[in-house]
Amino acid sequence: MEIRGNKIITEPLVNPEQTYADVNADVCKPLESFPTKKWWVCFLIASGSLLIGSALATDMFRRGLGVLGLNQPVGWGVFITNFVFWIGIGHAGTLISAILFLFRQKWRTAINRSAEAMTIFAVMTAGLFPVIHTGRPWYAFWLFPYPNQRELWVNFRSPLVWDVFAVSTYFTISLLFWYVGLVPDIASVRDRCKNQIRKFIYTVLSLGWRGEARHWNHYEMAYLLLAALSTPLVLSVHSIVSFDFAVSILPGWHTTIFPPYFVAGAIFSGFAMVVTLLVIAREVFNLKNYITLYHMENMNKIMLLTGMLVGYAYLMELFIAWYSGNPYERFIFANRVGGPFAWSYWIMMTCNVIVPQIFWVKKWRRSIPIMFVASLLINIGMWFERFTIIVTSLHRDFLPSSWDYYIPTRYDWGITLGSFGFFFTFFLIFCRILPTIAMFEVKAIMKFGKKEYGELGD
Amino acid sequence: MINKNYYWGSLDELHQTADDQESVGKEFPSPPQEQEVTEMERREFLKLMGAGFLLSAAVSCARPVEKIIPYVNKPEEITPGIANWYTSTCMECSAVCGLIVKTREGRPIKVEGNRDHPLSKGGLCARGQAGILNLYDPDRLKGPGRVNQGEMQEASWTDLDREIGQKLAQIAGSGGRVVLLTGALTSPTTKKLIDEFLHRFPNSRHVSFEAVVPEEIARGQELSYGQKIVPHYDFSKADFILSLGADFLGTWLSPVEFAKDFSRGRRAEKGKMSRLVCVESLLSLTGTNADSYLSVRAGDETKVALSLAHEILVVEQKSSWTENKEITSFLSPYSIEKVSQETGLEARKLKDLAHDLWQHRGKGVVLGGAIKGKNALSLQIAVNLLNSILDNEGKTVVATPSSNQAQSSYADLLHLHADLKNGNVSALLIYKTNPVYSLPADFDFSNLIQKVPLVVSFSDRLDETASLSHYACPANNPFESWDDANPVTGLFTLVQPTIQPLHNTRSFQDTLLAWKGDMRGWFNYLKNNWQATIYKGTQLFEAFWEETLQTGFYQQETIPSTARSFQPSSLQHISRVNGIKELLLTLYPSVAHYDGRSANNAWLMELPDPITKVTWDNYLSIAPQKAEEMNLKEGEVVSISTENYSLELPVLIQPRLHENSVTAAVGFGRLNVGSVGNKVGRNTYPFQSIKDGFLEWGGLPVQSLQKTGKHYRLAVTQGHHRIEGRPIIQETTFDEFQKNPESGAWHAQTLPTFWPRHEYKGYRWGMAIDLSACIGCNGCMVGCQSENNVPVVGKEQVLIGRDMHWLRIDRYYSGPEDNPEITYQPMLCQHCENAPCETVCPVIATVHNDEGLNEQIYNRCVGTRYCSNNCPYKVRRFNYYDFWRDEAYPLHVREPIDQLLNPDLTVRSRGVMEKCTFCMQRIRQAKDQAKDEGRSVKDGEILTACQQSCPTDAIVFGDLNDPESLVSKLKKSPRGYHVIEDLNTQPQVTYLRKVRNA
């Protein structure tokens, strides 16, 4: 971005060479051709991981949760870490599609579709963990307040019940929002279909969209409303997830800073995941003309900002632990920094606070390899943030007599791998059957054909 | 030519035309047209439909019907759902405490202490309570048989009786020697029977041998006072106790009785608190409870005792014995200065100790020493001298009643050894003892036993000894047969059977009677003997018998003894040990395993050692200084060798241990005990040596102690030992307490709250635990486990940190590393008013009830484990596996363990949380009974399982809403506090501050 006189010259959001026809052709290409070798490689890795995870999970259901590394003080471990991690991942999607939409950030158009898809799949993945980590998952439905003859009800004081509502609401709204946004594009895909079955499916999915002015009118209003509905959810979901910890009495969990801290962390990790995914998607589906370095740079900037927010939170936690004078709190933070799980704390600190600082440099911000590695490191760092919070508070709580250590087993790791497989399998299938870029929105911001009429665009 | 009888159907057939020839033997004149079927044939359809039916039927198949049939003729005394209690006697060690056995629907499921018993007074130790599990041990022999090379061939009792009878008759005829080798038997009737049985064999002998027998006490008494007895120690009269290595709270003589009496002398509220000083070479349970602790090299206890005598007699010239030149001259080399130089103890401390002893003369007791300790006889004589010059003799140490625990005689054993070597034994009958396992290596018993032509074992399993025998004649479990016991002179107790023998076993006594040709049966024999020799009263015997069965014991009138005079000549038997500089290995019987007889008991295996908190193993304890010197870390495996034996053991660093001592428990490393106990830990018995006619396992000189480079993980239930300055343990000293009962108190500020408090209209259950009284013996843990169907998880799971004990005893160290103070704290569900677990459970599986209990509803529990995370006391236990049903776990339910379970509460399934309920079922039962009788529950009517068995009465349970109840008085006691009060959880469990006698 530069300023010339009174005019702001911005980098084009889409390669200016592209025509409207190019958009349709490029975006729909993965849908209409046999998958490429790159896609197959990714898909086999993803589904293979899913298979490993499922096999291990099946064995876990058969034998019991004992196969995990959990023990008496450490009742939650890798699984709840994964839950919070995946919910966090989901955040960037809603943020990009809803909040940036309300703020009229046009650069969102190229990435919002995939980011939303990521949200959906991440929330689905996250939703698995609270269920499978229960001792009796076949009764996990008891967490829903459904009418039953036994007149049993849920405990509305428990943050886990709040979680159920927060996550399911979030999932429902995100799904609707995503689907509504997809309708015009599905109609475009329908119109290009040659195969009858394919055409039928897309016809059903496009809900009779014909692109009439009235359709557009309703669409715009519905989308705006859903965007407005989703926006508070971005903040509420992770706030409520953070209540799982903040409402308890454990030192290191019982902290008022948690809601904003978790939201910032969620956006941070969400953007890191979007960057990771888009770097791959640009490559695999050849979308470099639409998802430009400008998009990536913007996301890196957000990561820089949120990274510093979480960094602030980390330091503030330490400060408050010292300042409050609470001996348990002090101990737990000293234990995080220098105790048996210090390695996890320092992974978190390095990846989340130090690594994003490289984005101060414009050249690095715009370098695909650097941002790819950085985004991966941030994902790892954010995973360890949750791990640190959960495990270090549990393993040494109030009575020193029950202190213990926690060693995750191959089941913990394998099922975590399986969750990545689950997520990526869905994501890759999505890339094959639905347009990964909101075609109609991209067209709206293209300068193509507008110049002649004198700078109608921006 | 056509036969007249030929019937024809058509003209064609008659004329046998070509057409006809073709159709002969065919069903249809023209072949049926095969239908063009494109879809499915009828047969195919039927096949699939059949399969479909079958599959759908298979899916809806019911489980096999298991019929239950009610009593047709209900036994009068059995009401389903109502427990019957029978008195009996504990046979887990020779202290023979009084028991009551709870039976439900005809099966014993729980044992508790008999409150009326004059010795144990209602207490029962961990081993005693775990005894019931031995009855249901699946690895017991199911019947008698012949044993060949350790293989069992089952046979009938009749065949064996005939076979063995013939062989015995042959031996009797040829004058061969029959030796009956038994454990320490205190049963007068069994002894009588044995005498009668052996009478037939001219050369026969009864030898008794047990690994832990206080023979040196009896010998010491014989030398000092001329009576070969084990005197009775009366702790209730003792204000000052000096223990020179005697673990009287853990394993020494009669720990339950002693703990009970000891704790009664230490109630700070009564303004009197006895003082306990321990001088030890291995850290015992008693040592951890000492008010002051001196650690010495093994064998130096004698010197300490003599130096004290020297100070009193020679330096201070106090006692009337000062005149006795024989004594004073003997004592001359034992001045405190010299002894302090030799032992490294501070002279000041010894002088103070001598002073204190003299101050408390007549009201103190001096105990020595560890059984089978180094130079044990010398120590006993020195102790006898001290007790005599302090006038304790006849007051706290009395000859009547005397204990019958020293039944064994090493002389007999050595004689037997010689006989075996010479091949002089024709038949060896072995009952209740396991010499192959528990004798020293150089005894070579396993080879010697094979020379004996007839070896019969009465063991309930093919243990190390029984597998080398020729015949296994398994005796009944004590819960299956009659027996009696005579723990101290004048006290006789009965063992009642509470169940028919589970297997085809027969009591040892019945077997002897059968071989003797006596057809009366053991019960009649026993009863007759009681009538003839034991009962001294005037009542009708039958009435007496009924009454004794109900009370469980019979006490004869005895004349209290007076002070006996010490014979100075016995001092000549004190041998002087000088200048031992090398490391000394001391073996000891552990609190949970004693001599290893119940090594197949999963409860005991999983019971953490009171001090080290190690389960499922023995190890080599080593002092921190020594470990540092040798650069040893916990869990490192070292190889230790003495003159007799060498072994590899993992290291455990034990603060307070003398730096020249290394210690290891006996009772582990069994090879043939069963699926639970086989190869758990290492057998240390072979280290024992025979010295001056004594078996000795204390202070064995270590020839080498080397690192092996191997590592081994010990399954510890508590890995951190300090309280980190948190308000968990509160303590004060007795002096401070007397000045200000609230000294040492710390209370959290009470903050205002918006929330209404729980209201309790009826009862409000609460508990008080006295940290001053608790000695950390772990009895309550087994009581709880037995009462509440608490599973056993096995070593691997303990290593991960998944032990399931609802009640645990936390042990904390405080103060300097080499001699820290030790505090025990029983920790169980605190039933908080503001329970952190209750608010976080999403499905309301844990709730507060209207009597103040925090309830866990198992069948509502989904298993999120949030409650456990949020519990600041970490007393909730999660079923990570199906520990009761999964075959991978030691106590999984199989025949006959299923009969052990308490039917009053469920066996929790996999995936649910469980925790202490304050013995909900007992509360329920008492409330029901009170309701039937139209009254409210009385104070003391409900005893929780932990409270019932506590030998020191440290636990009190009751109604906090009743201002007169003991528990509500204790709650208001100035000593009362809550653990981590600053969290405002407001527990129903009040801890009473520990008062130390500093």
C-alpha cells in the first residue's frame, strides 16, 4: 500500500490479468477434473492418519481410557488439549468471514470460503474429543438437556454444559453461514455441469438459485444477518471454552484473564492454520492468482498482532501470580517455567512469542517458505500452550502428596494424529467438491472491465 | 413272453417301444422347462430369508437365563440383606487379635476388631483385615493329592489317609523319627492334639519355626529372671517409652494392642502425653512416630542401653542397685562419653535420656529390640537390666500374663537341621510354616528335605516347601474351621468357622485325628478339651460355651505378678561388639507383608509401605548421605553381597536412616505362592545367618555394594514428600499446647458469601481425624478396601498413578534431610460444604445430600473426570479400566473372589469416578434400624470401616448436628482445623492438630 497525493494505491487483490471467465474456470477446475497426483498424495496421508487414529480409538473404546497416559492428578491431557486447539483453529474462519465482512475488508473474499470450511471441520474435529475422552462415551449424550422419563437434567452450573451449547451453536451458525455463502457459487457449478447426476446434486444444493435480483437481495440481507450473528460467537465460544478452566479452582486455571487470552490465542492459531492450509491449497489447486501474497501478508500481520497479545497474556499471568501473593498460583507458575514440564512451556514461549516477531520484516512476511514454517511453529506452539495450561496445573496442585507426572502414550499421539487426518480428509474432499474460493465475491472486487468506466472499483 | 402278473400302464409300455424305453425311470415324460430366472430363485430366496431370520434372531438373543432360587427352607439365622457377625480370632500372626467376622448370606465378607477383646480392644491391623481375602484366594489348593516333583496329582482323602497311615505305621514300627514342623502355634488344644498324635512315635518331635519369633526375648528373660517367657508390656501405664529398635507399633509382638494402649497415653487434651524415644538402626513405623529419634549402627543399641545404665548407676548413683559391684564393674567400660564417641550420638542427648528415664522410673518402659537383630540377646539382657534398675519390672513389664508368642526354639530347629543332615528323619510333617523359603541360604533346607522318605505338607497351596513334599493335605483356611488360641497366659480365644470349606480341604487337626484313628472329629475334641482343661468356672459348660462363642474369648483369673529380681550374672552373656565400620544390612518384616505368608494377597501387595509408600516391591533403603557418597539415585539397581548371599535390589533413599545401615524387607520374592505374589520383589531371607544358636538378620556386614547400571521403577503412591509451606499439616508442641490449646493454629479468613448455606434438618455427618493419634499403620486403608469393594490395580497401574484407594495415608517429611520429622495424614473425601466437584459435573453425578454427604452417583457418571481435576484433595478415583472384570488385573473377579464382594454396594464399572462415601451403606443400615425402633441414630452407632479398625482411635465419625456427639465436640476442639482451609471448601472432615512431644 502506498499513498500518492490524495490517492491510496493498493495492491490488487486479484491478479489484474484475470477475467471473470478465468475465475470460474480456475476455481471450478479441481471440481471438474480428475484429482491431481498432489491431491492424491495429500489425501492418502490424511486418510491414512485418520485410519490409524480410528483403529487406536476403537481399541481404546474396547479396553478403556487406561490406554491413555492419564492418571490420578492428571485427569485431562492430550485430548482436551486437542479439543481446545481445534476449537481455536476454527476461530479464524468465522473471524475472516464475519468480522472482516462487517468491516468491509475486501481482501477476505479470496480466503473466506476455505477459512470457513476450515472452521466447520475444525469444530467437527474438536467436537470428537470431549466425547471420546469420557469414561463412558456411549452416555455422552447425557450432556444434552433432553427430556427423559427419568427426569434427569444437566447441571447448568458446569462449564462443560456451557461448552456443549457454545460449541453446538457455533457449529450450527458457522455451517449455515458457510452454506448460505456457498449457494450462488454452487449454482455456478451447477450451470457448468455436464454429468446429469452431478447436475442433480448441485441443483438440489443450490436451492433453486437463479441469480435473480430478488435472490441477490435476500442473499445479501441473510448473509449480513448471519455475519452479525456469528461475530459475537467468535468471542463467546472460546471465552466459554476458557471457562472450563477459569471456573475451576485449580491454580493456573482459575484466572480472569482467560477469556480474552483464549480468544486472542484462538485467532492467532486460527490464522496460523489458515496460512498453513492456503500455502498448500495455492500450490495444490494452483490458486496463486486469487490468493496472492497480499492476502498472506495481511494474515501474517494479524498473527504478529495476536502473537503479541498472547505474549502479553503469558507475561501478565506470571506477573499476577507474583503480584497476587497466592502461594499456589506462584508455585504453579514457577513450576511451569522451571518444573518438570518446563520444556513444554518454553516450546510455547518460543513458538508463540518469539517466532511471530519475524513478521516485522516485510520481506519475511511475504516469503512463502518462511511463513509456512512460521505458521507450523505457531500451530505447534499453540498446541503446547494448551498442553502447558492443562497439564502443569493438574500435575502439581494443592496437596503435594498426589503430585505426579504425565506421559502421553501412543494412543494419545495416534488419536491426535487421527484428528489431523480427520480434519484434512474433510478439507481435501471439500476442495474437490465445492469451490474453494467465493467466485462471485472475487468477481465483485476484480477491476477487470471496470477501468473503462473510470475507476468504479477501488 | 409276458408274465401274467406284469402290470402295464400303457400300450407303449407293454410293447416296450422306443419311446417308452426312453421315458423309463424319468419323473416327467418331457423334461421340465428350466425357468428363465433373472432375479432370484425361490431356493435362493428361502436361503437368504432363513439366514436373515437367523441373523435377526441372533441379534435379539437374550443372555442365558441364570435362575436364582430362593431358600426353600430358610435357615433361621440367615436373613437376606442382613449381616450376621461372629466372633473369631485373627490367625495372620502370633499376636492373635480378637475378630468379628461379618457374614452375608452365609459367606464371610469382612473382618473387624472385636471391641470387647481384652488385648486388641477393637483394633485390627492391615494384615488382619486382609486375611479374609486369603480365604477366597483362587490359588489355594482345591483338594489333597500326591506331589511328585512339584506336580500335584489329586487324590481322595480316603486314599491319602490309608497311604500315609500305612507309611506312618511302618515308621512307628521301625522306630523312625517323625518330626512335626509347625509355625508358632498358640492353640492349646492343637498342641495337646499334637502331643497325643506324636505319642505313638517313639522318636518323634514337635519343632516350631516361624521367621519372626521373639526368641531372644524369652532367652533374655530366662537368663535375667530365670523364666523363659515373653513378658507383657503395658503401654497404658507407661509415661516414658524407650524403644531400642522394637517396632511395637508395626510388627513387634502385638502391635495392635500396643498401639491401642500407646495412643491412650498420648491424648494431649488429658494433660498427659507419654514420651517415645527410639534408638534404631533401621527406620521402623515406631521410629517415625518417635518424639525423639537417635539413629545408630545395628548392634550399637546394646551399648546405648548399657551407657544409660552406667549413667544412672555409676555416675548419678541413683538406684538401689548402685551397691551391686558385679553390675557396676560390668558397666564401667560403658560410660556415656565413651559410647557417644563410639556410636556418634551426642553425649548430651544420652545424658538427658538417662535423666528422663530416671525421672519416669516405675512409669516407663524400655523395649528392645528388633526381632532377630544383631546381638539381640545382649540387647535383651541390657534392656532387662534397665527395666529392673528403673523399677519398671513388675509394673509396665510383667511376667503374668506373659505372651505365648515365643513358641519356637532355634535349638530345636538346629537339632532338626542336624537330624536332616544325618538322614535321621523318617517323616516330616509341615504345618503353617515355609522353611524352604524363610530359612537362611546355608541351611540348604530345600536339598535336605528331599532326603526325607515321607514329607507331608498341610499348606493351602503348593508353596516353596509343599512343592518338595510327597503329599499335600491342604488345611482349611481359619475362616473355615474351628480352632482356639492362647495369646497370653489366662486368655483363651476361639476361632469359629464362618463358612463351609470352599474346597475339598480338611483342617490340620481333623487330619491328625484321622491318622490317629480318632473318629470324634476336631470340633468335639476342641470342645471336650475346653471343658476338661480350660474352663475353670462353675457355670454349666454348655452355657459357658455359648457365651464364649458370642464374646470370642475366655479370661481365666490370673494372679498379677510382682517384680522379679534381676540376676546380675546374666550380664556375662552380653557380648561386646567393637568398631564396626562397614555397611550393615538389616532385614525386617514389613508392616504389610510381615514374613511373607500372605504374599498372594492383592490388597496387601497394593498397600503402600507406611514410610516409603512403595507398593508391589521390596528394595534396599539407604541413607541420603550414603547415597550421595556412592552417587546412587532412587531406582538404581545395586548388587549387595554379604558372607552368605548376594542379590540385586533397587535403591530407595530413606531419610532418617543411619548412614551405615542399609535395610531390606523380607517376605517378598515368593516363587510358589500364586498368581498375585509370585516373583514380586526379591527374597532376602537367604541373607540371614546363624550366630550363637540364633538366627540373625540384623547388622549383617556388607561385603560389597555395587552399582549394576540397571534401573528399576518402584511403584510409589506418593512421590513428593514436603508440604511446601501449605496449610495441610498443622502442628504444635505439647508444652505450647498446654499453655495455649490453639497454639500452632492457622485459620483462613472467612469471607462473606451471597450463597445460602446448606441446611441440615436431620443428621449432618462428619468426621474428625486426630493427627496426633494416627501412627500411619495403614489399617484403615485395608478396612476401606474390604468394605467398599475397592479394586486392586496392579503394579503397572500404580506406576502410572492410578491406585484406587479411597482412603490413603499421606506421609510428609519436615525439617532437616538427615533426620526429618515425619507426619501421617489420612486423606479421604472431605465431603466439602462448598464442594468443587459438585459444581463442575455436567450431568449432576455428584451431589450434596441433605445430610452433608457428597454423593457420587455411579450410574449417572459419564466419566469426564472434571470433578477429580477440580478436587483440591485429589481423593477421587477413576476407573481407567475394568479392574474388577478385566483379567489383566490381580483381583479380577473369578471363582471364588466373587463371594468376597460386599453386596451392599456396587462394583463400579469402567469409566466412572468413585470415592469415599463415609460408608454410606453403614449409615443407611443404622438409619433403617433406628427408624424401625422409632428413635434417631445414637452417637457411636455408626462406625465407618476406617474408624472401626483404627488401632489408635484416630478417626471419629458421627452427627455434627448433635451437639453432644463426640465428633461435633472434636470439630469445635481448639485443635480442629481443615486442610487447605483458605480454599473455603468447608470440609466435613476436621483434622486435629498434631501435638508433638518435643
